[in-house]
Amino acid sequence: MKILIHSSLSLRLAVASIALCLSLLACTQESGQRPDYATEKIADGVYTFRFGDQRSLFLVADQGVIVTDPLNAVAAAAYRDAIAEITDQPVKYVVYSHYHWDRVSGAQLFKDAGAEIIAQERCADRFRVNPNPDVAMPDITFSEEYSITVGDKSLDLFYFGPSHGDCLTVFVANPANLLQVVELVNPPRASFPRDPLGSYMRPHNLRQFFRDLEFLANERGIETVIASSAIAVDDGQGGQQLSAATGPATIIHDQAMFWEAIYNTVDIAEAEGNVGIDSFVKIDTIDLEPFKPYDGYNKEDLPIIMRRFVGFYDMGR
Amino acid sequence: MNIKISRTARRMLAMPLLLTIAVTAMGQEPDLVAISDEPLMGPFKLWEIERITDDIYGFRYSFYRNIFIVTDEGVIATDPLSVEAGQILSEEIAKVTDQPVKYVAYTHSHWDHASGGQPFKDQGAQFVAHQRCAENFIENPNPDVVTPDITYTDRYEIKLGGKALEMFYFGPSHDNCLVGMVIKPDNMLFLADVANPPTGWMMFYNPAVSEDRVWNMVRFFDGYQGVIDEYGIETVIGGHMTGAFDPETGRPAIVRGTTGSASVVAERRAFWSGVIEATKAEIAAGTPPADVPDKLVAERVLADQITGYDPEKMRIFLQRITTYVQTGE
């Protein structure tokens, strides 16, 4: 799929700055400057706004704009400006993918301009008990499904129970039929999690989440998924470039199988007495082969990732 | 009798003696009314029944503890722990009193505390838990966990034979439905998992604190400090064996941890708020979040206060706290 890039910096400079500061928010702190940003056209009226190493989906129709995750206050200002370069239409809705502050801060400027904020109801519940002045409360909440239509574009929202946090919402952009699962499913390939501690993972429902997600993708005939992050990848010419904003929908199943391998390995390790008193799976007993095909493969991360799942098998949560 | 061995218990029973960890029975000699023949670690046997007061008992199985209260109108029990522990507990309670167990109260929904209640269900006991625990059991059932008959949202009190067990909910903490329990009129607070005597400054067993709602821990402890202050509670009963600094060896040691000062709540609160504020300050000062754990470990922040301080564990713990500061999770 052809991606048009309108960038505030040259692509190589953007990649270099990303490569130097791959950890979350590190770009802002290390350079002291605002991270580079870019708008990427995915399909007719479907875009991603990339700010540093994070991407947010937005839809442009002839009657208005649907924005998702504003990221943070600094990003949101650049986001607003980037949208204004494409269309005069107002932002009608801002949709939160989940409740993590690094994705959903900064929406106030859109709200002040008349946008309504939409989120799954458990996101709103969390904001109520754990407020952040930079996170605007949702105006509209939903339980399992919701659809937003602006002109000829729509964004369907699906909630399949806890997964990454308690309220992660799956997005399907129409009529382009593109799917985005922020944080959990990311082109270019299924991968190890960025944070091996996995404290926000919900093992008790993760399998069911992926089953429901795959079912949805099959039902809708989804062929392409949209990224929520950007990483440095080989450009095939000895250098590096930013990962693409989209990837094949086969990533969904591949990612589900990563977590399946984690569950299975922990289950077997418990049964065979290969979990230590410290609740870590003994690294030398892990069959590494199922994990090697994944991006970010790191043998030492596996017991750390699995620790969360040992806890799940012991405690049920 | 066909006793199913839980995953956790099997791991505990199979482990070799950990020679690098000192195990001591330091502290007051417990009043043990029953004790297992099977070894666990050091001087500790697999399980024991400890008399805390004339009618309040602690049952320790492996590293876990519950309490039960004996009255002349019946017994109030808590967290059966596991199928094997629950079976032993029901037999041992029957040796202490002829009275039936009338209530079983869950501190939270984790299977390693809430499993094994069937013998008490068979006696006709009513099971009491926070509403969110009940929801957790529906969302992810375990056939070894007896589901509650009575649920509540903010507060509940079991009254029986002149005693009472009052529980308060101050939002998610360890699990999303954990409550502490005040035993009345004895005025003791039973706490599982979140804080344990003798010290609230003990390094976390799991530094990733995966099941702890970092975003609400300080508020949770503020809630229980309020209860402690209002009721004048001086004693906390702990839900685990734990670690403590042994002045004789100069090293941390595993201790029984049955009872201790209620100051453990204020100490644990200070531990949580200390790491959170230090992390926030470091990020506000411009340190890239990815560098915060290493920097705070290098500066030995809180190192002198934490019993069992370990730089690697602290690094992991600070990674977790950094994630909270950035995401709110």
C-alpha cells in the first residue's frame, strides 16, 4: 500500500532521532526539542499521525474529522496543525484507545474546539478514580460496541474485555476496512512486548481477547492492520528507516500465537516443576524455538514476561 | 483422601532448603496449639495453628496465613488458602472447638488465598467477599474456589457470638477487591499481601508488583491508616511469613510475621509514596524515563530504609513505578 509522507524533517533525520531514543518519551528529554512528527496517508481519508515513536489514527471526511489517541499535550497541538494542513473540517470526535496517559493526554484542545470524546466505559471509570489534569474526561462511553459516522467515514469500536489494561478498544476504519489494536498488534511483525514486566497485561482474558479479535478480523475480511508505534528497521541497503504504518492482518494471528506460547510454556513449566521459589520459569528449561521468529526476540526477557503468567496461574488474575 | 496439590503448594513443597536465605524464629515465641510433622524451611514446619489471643487463631500453611475466630455461637474463618490447606484447617478447627464454621470471609480473589473452602461450605458456612471478588470469580472461575454468598461494596461486618469482623474497601490495591479485616472487640487488623509485620519496609517479593494497583496504593493505605487512627488499632496480623532484618546476623531473615505493630501500614505507605515521588521528581528534572531506574539505584534512593534492599530488584521495581508515572497504570 502506497504511503505518502509529509514530514517536518527529512526522513533520515527522523529515523536517526528515533533510533537514538527508542524508549518512550526519551526523544523529548534527550534532545530538549519536540520530537519530529509526520502525517502518513494510509487510504482515502485514513491517516496516521506519527509523533516521535507513536502513531495515532485519524479519519478525514467531508463533514468532519475523527481523531483517536491525542498522545500528549505537545503532540496534540502538532496533531491539530497536521490535520489543518489536510482539511478545514472540524474535529468532531476524539476516541481513546485505552486509559494509559501516554496515549490519551492532551485532548482538551480538541474538546475546546467542539469535539466530543468517546471511550469505553471502563476507561471513564479509571479516569474518575485516578484523574490526570492532562486527560480530558470522555463525553460518551460505550460498553461492547460503538460506531461513529462522520460523512462517508466511520470508525467502529469493539471491546473484548481486559487485555492491555482494562478497556483497550479495537478500531475498524470504514469503508477502508482497516483495523488497529493500539499497543497489542503492531506492524511490521508480531513481536515481544516492549515492556517485559507486563504489569498491565490481563492474562485471565488475553486469550479470549485475541480469539474475539481474530473472529472480528475474519468476519470483516480485514487484510491490513495499522500500527500504533514506529520502530527503526533495516532499509535493505545497510541503513535504517522507520517501520511502515501498516502491515498484513496475519500479524494478529502471529501475535496471538506468541502469547499462546507464553501460556503453554508456563503451564508446562509448572507441571514439570521448572518454576523456582521466586516464581520465575527456569530459563534453561524453556523451549526457545517458538519465540525465535518474533521481533525483539530476547531470551533473557522470557522469564520476566512469563513471571506475569506464573502469577496468573497461581492467583487467577 | 484424595488431596489435590495446588501449583503453588507443589512448588513450595518441592523446593530445596534455601541455604542463602537465613531463616529464623526470632521474635516472641508463638503459642502453637498444633503443628505439622512435615518440614518447610529452617525451623518452620509445613503448617501450624497459633493462638494469637484466647479466641483468635492464625493458621499458617507454607508461607500463607489466615485467621479464625472462635465464639460460642460458631467460628468465623478467612481465606482457606488451598484445597489441602482448607482440609487441614477444617480438621484443626474441629480440634479447637465443637462449634461449626459459620462464615468464611475472603480478603481478596487470588486463588492462592481463596481456594479450598469446600469443607466449610459442606458445614453450611456462608462465604463473604467484596462484590468485585465475586465478579472476578465469574470472569475467571476456579472449581476450587467457593463463590461468595454475601457480597458488599464499601463495608461489611460479620457479627457472631460477641465478636465481629469488619471489612472496609478502599479501592483496588493488591488485586482489585482486597479488604483488611478488623477483629472486634480485640481491635486487631488482619491484612493479607499488602503489608505484613514486622516491617512495612520489606523489599517486595515480586518487584514487578504485577498485581498491585500502583495508582491507588497510597490512597488504599491512607484509608486503612484512617481506620487504625479511628479505632486506635495497635496490632496488625499478617497474611504471610515475611522477611525482617535480623540484628544478630546483620542480614534479612525469613520470620513468622504473625503479629506486629500497626505502624507497618504507615511504613508501607511511606515505601510506596517514597518510590513514586522519587520517580516523579527524577522525570520532572529531565531524566529520560528509561534512565530513571538506574539513576535512582546508583543514588541508593531509599536503600538504607528498605529491609532486604537488592539493587536488581529495586531496578525492576523502579521500572514498574516509572511505567505508572508515564501511563497512570
